[in-house]
Amino acid sequence: MKQQSISDSVFALVQAYRIAMRSGLKAQQLGLNAMHVSCLSFIAASHHCTANDIVNHFSRDKAQIARLLKEMIEKDWLRKTANPEDKRSQLLSLTNEGQALASLIEETQSKVQSQMCQNLSDQQIEEFEKLAKLMVGNLNEMDR
């Protein structure tokens, strides 16, 4: 019974977070989905980012990431340039529009996190982060 309760709580938290982020970003109007948000944030935080870096970081299929990147290039959020260190890959960088979206994502994440942590002490937040990391580690062990 307790395990189902934890699953329900995790699902409810993830759903509430996604809804708050989508609403704050006006994701529907912008054509953003969760992977767009994750990739834009990852690329913005990276100095040298390749498609392979994204595949490895998010543990996603190469073909899926290739389609996603192609779409983001078509939307003018992203551009590819030759990687001077490795002729087999290209560096990904954000266009001005992509940088504006990444800034909006960061701002929205900050607002959502503040709302989510209202009425929680620093100690409660710290404990939640510890527990969440342990649970993620436990689940990652299943994949090995």
C-alpha cells in the first residue's frame, strides 16, 4: 500500500510541475514540449554541446534526438556549426530566439520552484532533495 502511495505522490508532483511549467511558458502557443525545454536548458548551460552529448545526458535514442534537433533548427531556436576539435560532429548553439526561450524557461522554472517550495523550510527542501536522489539512484540500479 505504501509503495502505491509513493507512486501516486510522485506522479501527482510531476503532473503539477509540468502543468505549472506549461502554463508559465505558454508552451502550447510557442510549440514547446518537455524535450524542447530540457534541450534548450541543457544547450544554454553547455559551452560545447553536440547531439551526442544530448543523447548521453538524456539517455535517449539518437534518431529521436536527431528529429528533435532538426525541428528546433527549423523553428530557428538552434544552429549547428562545425566542431573544430572533431570533424565528425557539429556544435549546437542557441540562436537569439533560442536564447530568449532559454531565458524564459529559466525564469519560469525559478517562479515554479518558488511556488512549489512555499511553506517549506530549508531543512524540508534539503531532505526532499536527498530522498529524491536516493529514489532516482534506486531506480537507476534497476537498469543495470
